[in-house]
Amino acid sequence: MAERVTEPKPASLIKPASKPAPAPAPAPAPASSTAPLIKPATGPTGPVIEARGLTRRFGQLIAVDALDLSVAPRTIYGFLGPNGCGKTTTLRMLTGLLTPSAGSVTVLGHELPRDAERLKRRIGYMTQKFSLYDDLTVAENLRFVAEIYGLGRQVTRQRISELLSTYALEPMRHRRAGRMSGGQRQRLALAAATIHQPSLLFLDEPTSAVDPENRRDFWERLFDLIDTGASILVSTHYMDEAERCHRLAIMESGHKRADGSPTALMAAMGARVVEVEAPDLRALKQQLAALPEVISAAQLGSRLRVLVQERISDPLAWIKAQPLKPAPTALDLARPSLEDVFVTSTGITSKSPRQPSPDPDPDPDPNHNASAESATGIETAAGAITEIKQHPGERQP
């Protein structure tokens, strides 16, 4: 179970309300697809996340090593990196579910881990694995999550109606989650993560195993949330998704290797990109990769994409001057991509492929409650189910 700091005479922050919420006056307008999903931003203009030297160790394994992080409000900040690089561990620390081994972190003005319980009401967390209840319907899952956050009956009805409309879930409101497609379950998980109108969303590889059309639609919905005042931190290993972020951190083996906007990262890559055509690309690739001035050579269809060190002023002439067999038939300079940035930032090249690393999230931490994650699909509500069981008479029908 995630560690908590107990304050004198604590009051549950996600305990269901003991009385129905009074009816507002005047009555709320009918739900529509344009209703705001996030409370409009009225707070500070400073960073919503500020971390310094954030570190997490699991025994001898350093899963996250001295991470510095600053996330501006109303932006999408991305973590790009391979599986096992520490993305999920970082998200768990930033949500207060995992206590850092060293360093300091402030999220929405709350110092962690001291204020972890207070923070939970203000954030949403969409886990990497779908973790709502398969045997509950769409509406039942949303009602359950609303109850965890203590929303009144009237607010719950209004929010569910808004979310079903916005995420095109109304036709399947009575369908069990276990019978939904991957894209539908993804939309349901996002609806559940935003039902309490959080100021900050954490999304852990939310589009893994989802087809390109649903991935594109999902990202359009994220930008809709930004327009309503939300801030989003998302982890991904898709290069095309990383390019959609306002700002991006590239991670490898627990280290942040680069940080900046996608455009700035590509401009400061420190290498030139050359596309090469030749009759025998496999043989040519081996020769190019053996040259010390070549950072990486990878085949893309009928051409090679070659990264040449920036100190080579004219990479086209330099390649032509090499004794290559077969000789290239065409050479062209190309625009850098985020994949090129990743290669130059991490040192993972065709010369030195990435070695398998231990899983930085093996859950050896005795204070981490993995069952709480799978119980609700919003890890930030960990511990709320216990509260509900302890106060069954206060549950909203």
C-alpha cells in the first residue's frame, strides 16, 4: 500500500458524502457534448509539477535517478522511453503512491509525500492496464468511481450524462466493460479519470494496443481537456504521440537524457540525417555502421537512414568519399525525427543495441499496494474502498 502521512484527527478526503448534495438554484442546464470536463483553471501560473533530484531505489536497482522536472500548466508533458526505463515509477511517485528514496517533489502546490492524501482529490490517473470492473456496466463503473470521490447524487448524474455524451459512450451505457473493444474501454477509462474534474491528469501509456484511428481520436480529446484548463503528464513509447506533446522528456534506464519541445530537441540533436539508396542495403548498412563518424544506420524500406556526427560539415560529400561497396546511388539530407533524437540522446544505436534491463517496477516495495491499482482504475483513489466498506450506511444509491 502507498505510504501516507497521518495528520491529527484526519478526515477522509475521498469518503462518500453522508448526505445528498442540496439541489442548486437555478437547476443545471442539460448536459451537452460541449460541457467542460475539467474545472476552468483559476490558479497559479507557476509549474503544476516541480521535482528536484527525484530518486527511487528498489534494493540495488535505481529505477529513477536524480530526476529534475518542471511541468507548466495547461500543457501536455510527455515521457518518452522504452519499457523498463522508469516512466511508471516516476508517475507513481508524482501521484503520491510511491515514496521517493531521495529528492523533493511538489504537485499542484502539495509537497509529497506529506500531502499525498490531499492531492488525490485534485488529480486523475489512467493506468497502463485497464483496471475498471469488467463485470460492471459503463454507467455502473462511472457511478462507482464518482462515489469513491464523494460526488453527490445530482452531480454524479450530471457528470455521467456529460461524459457518456462527450466520449460517445451513451449507446453502450448498459454494456459490461468486459464486452467492450479496446478503444471503447480506453474512452471509459479516460471518462472515469476525469469524472471528478481534476486539475491534473496522469496517463500511463494510455494508447498501448490501440489502433491508430482510436489513438488519434484519443489525443484530440486530450487537447480538448487542455482547452478546458487541465494539465496532462503522459508516458508513451510511440514517437508520433511524443511529437504531439508541448514538451517532452526522453528517459533511459532511470535517467532523463533530454528535455524540451519536440521541435527544439530535433533542432539541437547534434547529428545530420542522410538518406541513402543503393542496390544492397544490408551490406552497405554494415559498412556505414562500422565508421566511427556514423552514429546509427537503419533501413527504412528501400533506403538507409544514416545519422552522421555534426562535426562532419558536408555529410553527403563525406559519404561519397568513403570506399563503400556497393556505392550509393542516391544521397539526400533529411529532416530529423524524434526517433533520431532518441537514438542520439540515449546512445541506443545499431552499433550498441539496448541490453535488457531489470524491470524497474517489480513491486518489491512492501508499502505499495498493487491490488488497490487493479481495483478502481484510478490509483489515486487507493484506500477509498476501505473507507466505503467501513461506512456502508453512507453510500449513495
